[in-house]
Amino acid sequence: MNTSSLGLLVLPLPLFVLIAAAEGWLRQRRGLGHDWKAYWASLGDALGRVLVNRLLQAGITGALLYAVWQWRIPTFAMDRWWHWALLFVGQEFCYYWMHRADHRIHWFWLNHSVHHSSNQYTLSSAYRLGWTGKITGATVFFAPLVWVGFPVPVVLAALAVNLLYQFWLHTELIGRLPRPIEFVFNTPSHHRVHHASNPDYIDCNYGGVLIVFDRLFGSFRREREDEPPRYGLVKPIHSHNPVRIAFHAWIQMFRTLKSARNWKERALVLFGPPQ
């Protein structure tokens, strides 16, 4: 991300950290318990990501997006209301497919798995986003928006706003909302299902702000009272070391590559579904 869009994610971080701490206190008051070590691990991940992003700047995907910009068809001046409406819908569509690829293609899962590594579902897990996203480059899925004429900084800022919206989704303290809201928007209930490792819940509810593309493409699952979500990875990690959390999937991937017998198996390790 460029400096301005990165700032959209960094500036609210102190407030988010305080709100997440308040949630932890409230969880304890309600007898739910709170993993404070995971809270600090998520903060360590967030601070590490800020440092890494400063070092890598645009990263692989940023360079690609700016290259695509040189071959854009029209140019949206963003001076009409419908430009922003079209950007919102287009960004949601691209985000859906990026997020779906994060879960279905191992290369993208290497970084995204960090976000799912917390064994407790709390607000602090919202900013546990990994350090290697600029290497895996999942934001390449937003290249079509750039190609049709949306400026790169505007596209990246729209993605940042999408991620900011999702902060409040990461909690067990908010139940189901009124049906019209649940039908259109991504809500804490929908996102709890997304983060669950139960077999019936895996790989669903990929939307960012909206849930309509999940309904359209058959990846929507409803939270069920008879199937409480279990959080964390299918093969959970129990470390609270931010470095270990950031690179655990990479270490496992290199071990698997080492034992692969041929190039086909290596390709499946990198680009097949996560195991």
C-alpha cells in the first residue's frame, strides 16, 4: 500500500488496541475468559507488520498495480458519486475473490493463515494480519479495478477502509443483528463462521463489507446454534511468539517442498489447496 492507505490502517491502531483491551475486560466480567497472551501476540504482529511494510514499501503487488495503471482503458477522475459507488461494488467483488483465493491457494494462505491462528475469537485478532502479504501478493486481485481506470492509491485506500470495517466483526459479544442487515452485510455472526475450524464451517463467508457475493457464489454459511464455532487453525499453533506465528506456515511449506518427489508435487504444494 502507499503511504496514505497504510496510514488509514496504522492511525486507528492505538484506538483498536484500547477497544480490544476493553473487550477482554468485558469478556472476563461475563465469565468467558480472555487470552491476554494472544492479545499481546496480535499487537506484536501488528507492530511487526508496520515495520515490514515500511521496509518493503509497495512490494511485488504494488509494482504490478502501477504497471497495470500504465495500460488502463479509461481514467476515473473520482469526481462523480457513481465513480465511488462503482469502486465500492468493484472493490467488494475483487476482495471476495482475493479472500477466497487466500483460503484455497496455499501460496496466499501462507500469509493469511496468520489471521486465523488465534485460538480465541476477539477484537485483537482483527489486526493479526501477517508480515508477508507484500511477498505473497494477494492484492493482485485488485488489478482489474486499476485496469478499468481507478487510480492505484484510491483502490488501496478502498481496501484499507474494507479492512477497517471488519475490525468490529471479530467478537463473540455481538449476537445476530436484524435480518435485513444480516442478509446484505458481513456481520460478527457471519464472520465467526468464517473463522471457525469446524468441518461444516471451513471455507465460507469470504465477504468484506458485504455478504451478497457469498450468497451469489454459493459460499455462504449461517451460524448454527447446534454447532458452536471452534476457532484457530485446523492444526492449531499454541505459540504466542509473533515471529513464530508469522512464519509457521512458511516453515511447514519448505519442509513439505523438501520431501516433494517431483516438480508437479512442488507445484501442488505451492498452488494447490492448503493441507
